Amino acid sequence: MSTLTGVGVSPGVGVGPAHVLAYEATVPDPDSRHGGDAGDAEAELARAGRALERVAADLEERGVRVGGEAREILQAQAMMARDPGLADGVARLVEAGTSAARAVYEAFGHYRDLLAAAGGYLGARVADLDDIRDRVVAVIEGRSMPGVPTGTGQPYVLVARDLAPADTALLSPDVVAAFVTEQGGPTGHTAILARALGVPAVVACQGVTSIVPGTPLLVDGASGLVRPEPSDDEVLRAREAAAARKAGQASAKGPGRTADGHAVPLLANIGGPRDVAAALEHGAEGVGLYRTEFLFLDRAEAPSEQEQEAAYLEVLDAFPGGGVVVRTLDAGADKPLAFLPPGAHEPNPALGERGVRLFRTHPEIMDTQLAALAAAASRSSARLQVMAPMVATAEEAAWFAAACDAAGLPSAGVMIEIPSAALRAADLAVRAAFFSIGTNDLAQYALAADRQLGALAGLQEAWQPALLDLVALAAAGAAERGRPCGVCGEAAADPALACVFVGLGVTSLSMSAPSLPAVRAALARHTRQQCHLAAVAARAASSAGEARAEARSHLPGLADLGL
Ligand code: PEP
Ligand code: MG
């Protein structure tokens, strides 16, 4: 079989037999009915309720065990299993005589259709929903829940159409040599979880699920190559390259800087206090993006000011004297929060009432969050900066800055993740104290490509010259007003792109903690001038692939590092 190519989303080399995950979910018989009288209905309903709760509790428990961003994702899944609307749907069907298993199957089907029709991020959640449904049906029918093997003895390469967060969250690198999925994009669940686990991963790899189970695979999570039946020599070379990469990365220490000493603070993206340990372990100089909505995903009501203050203070206290950038709630679209729904039905949630826009309709939620942040800052020696997500105009930036001023938070910045904000960066910088470029959303909006769709991974690549142009515009707009401009999207974790961003005028880089050493090493190998030349070459290219190749030709140290 020839080599397959996908998108490498978590670096490293993994070798092992393919374990192809096939969810052979059983479909309960459409005609399956219970006994029919009220007692039967009651018993059947209780069975369904117990199974839904057991699955929810199991997901939650897995989340607690694994922690970090995985926990938030699993908690969101547990919430789906506990959805009151779903329970009502099951009850209606059971009362009409349908068996518990079939009722659950059909009730999920209703939500599934709604999500699939909504498309976008919600459409991409269909796989998550199916996974929960199959678990609940399995419990009702007395079968074990679907999942991946954990005790096969030999590390294997997990191959799947897509991976359910419930499955991947608990896998350890001792058991799984690598992940390869046919779907998913660079900013999807599998990618984020694989990086958090430190497991090499390739997503959007067409044809990989046709591989015969047991076929030996060599997976390179940096280049995105998947080689079936590799020779001993190929495995050896790939492993040597990975070892060289690790050794080279370990050699760079201390704060981020280019070879000629230009400082580029390297910061961590976190979802809550539990991610702080990894940030410190990988030498983060501070936090560049604290995604506060991850604290509240499983909540039916907005958390109290005191509760928020405690969560913020815990993070601030981990960086005494350092900087922590907290993003205010980014609810909506790919991060729906139960207590902060959009005002009306949204055919396109990614273009809807989300991010800072929701604060304008729910100022009380903003006031509570800003007050909690101000209170935490007053009790800590860390330097707190606050920023708003999804800012589109200078007027929004000014409105948010005024709200922060009123709350006693002097340093209010904005995320640049909408093209209009990048195009008018100098206007936004009049009131915004700093920028942080969210390349995940900026790519989604610039290329009109849903960030959750693996099939569009090529358009979401941050190497797209159009995206690089927008980053350059944002950095120039910030510089014009003497404002710092960081990048906190996943693209900052790509060592080559990190150098290009510095060349474009970006002043700090924030990423998931395990990516920090590679970026630190890449910067340390290149001068600011080399970064500048790489950026100019990338912007002159006419495709993402060409931009990458051109930039790399100016960054020879990357190959030395095996990056
Ligand atoms: C981004 O959009 O790049 C970003 C960092 O924010 P999030 O991924 O949380 O939307
Ligand atoms: Mg974003």
C-alpha cells in the first residue's frame, strides 16, 4: 500500500499495528415494544433514565480522571446525555409503548437530524451525539459500552473515521502509538486531545479506514505521513529524526527569543487552573489565552462572582509577577453555553450572536465576569490583562475597553479573529491596549471554511497567504499605535509559522503547553531578519503549500531540529 497523507496535528513518530475502530452500533428493532401497561412503561422509563445517567456519570468520571481540556469536552458530552429535552422525548415514546432502547435511539435521532441540518460546528457534533446514543443503547441492552481496547499488550495505532472524546481522553501514550483519523481538522477535538496527551496524530487522512486491521503503520505526526508496512530502515530513520528533534528542542531553554536576542514571550493557552502545571513544566512565561468558557461549559446558570474570582486567582497565583491574559466568555457557535443562549434561532451560529456580541445583550454576565477578574487581580501580584473574543469593529473594541475601565481593569485588549478587525486594526488599536490574533477563527472567516470540517482542512491552514496578509495587517495596525500583538491560535504552535509570525511583526506567541519547546528551539535557531525574509517569501506565494516551502527555505535551522 502506498503512503497516505493527512494533516499532522501532533508531532512525533508512532509505529504499531493498525487498530481500526469500527463502531458497529446495533440499531434497536423499530418494532420493539414493552408490555404496554402503565407499570411496564414506568419500569422501561426507569431503565432508560438509569442508562442515560450511567453514561453521563461515566463520561464525567473519565473527564475527572484525565483533567484539562479533555475534561471540559467530556463534561459537555455528559450534559448532552442529561439534556431534559432528550429525557422528555424518551418519556413520550416509552409512554406510547416503545421499548427503552428504541425510544432512546429515536429520541437521539431527533437531535441528530436537527444538528445535521444546522451544519457547521453543530453538524460536526453529530459524531459525538451518536457515540453517546450507542453507549446508552448498549447499557440498556446489557452490552459493554463501545470503546477502544486498553490492554492489548503492544502499542497500536488507533485508526478511525473520527475519534469520540470519551475514547481518546483516557488513552495513554503507553497503549497508543499514534492516532490517525479520516475526518477532523487541525483545530478539532482529536487534534487538541492528542497534543494534550503527547500522542502523535494525523487527521483528515483520506482512505485510512480502508487499511486492513493489524497492518503495521508508521505515523509521522509532524509531516502528516502515514506509511503502511514500513521497512525496518524507514522506521529507524523516522525514529532517529524524532529523537534528534527532541534533543534539539531540549537544548533551547529560558524565555523565547530569536538567535539575535529579540525577545518573543512564549505563553500558554489554558482552559482552567488544572492546565497550569503543564504550562509551568514546559516553561511558559505566562498565559496568553485563558479560555474562561471552559470553566462553565457544564453549567445551567452563570457561575457566581466569588466562584469565578477563585478560578481566576488560582491561575494568577501560579504566575507571580508574570502576565496572564484572560479572555472573557466566548459563548456561541463552537462553544455553546447553556446559560448564555443566542436570542433567536440562528441558521449560521458561527455568524451569529456570539463572543463579545452576547455581552451586549447580557451586560449583567459581563459585569459579573469583569468584577470577578478585577477582584482576583487586586489580590495577586500577577499582571492581569483581559481581552474580548470575536470583536468585529473599532466601536466594539471601544465599548469593551470602556466596560473594563469602569470595572477597574486598565488593560483591555481584543482578539483579532474576524477579517474586518484585521483590516481596520489601527482603528481598533486606538482603544484596545493589545491584540491577540486567533488564527483558528480568523482562518475560518477569511477562507469561509468551517473550522470543524476535516474536508476543508486545506482551506483552514494558517499558511494560506490570505491569512498571512491579515496577520501582517493586524501586526502593522498594532505597531502604528505602539500596541503589542500576539498570536494565540493553534498556528502559533507550528515552529515554522511561529518564525513567520515573528517576521510579520507579531510580538508574542501563545499555544498549548506541549508545543512550547519546539517553538522555543525554532526561534532560537533563527535571527529576526531570517524570520522577516521567511515572512516576505510566504506572503509572496500563491498557495499554502508554496508559502510553507518558501518560508522554510529561509529557515534552515528547522531541518537541523528535525522540524
Ligand atoms: C482562535 O479562534 O484562534 C482562538 C484562539 O480562539 P478559540 O480557538 O477558542 O476560538
Ligand atoms: Mg476563536
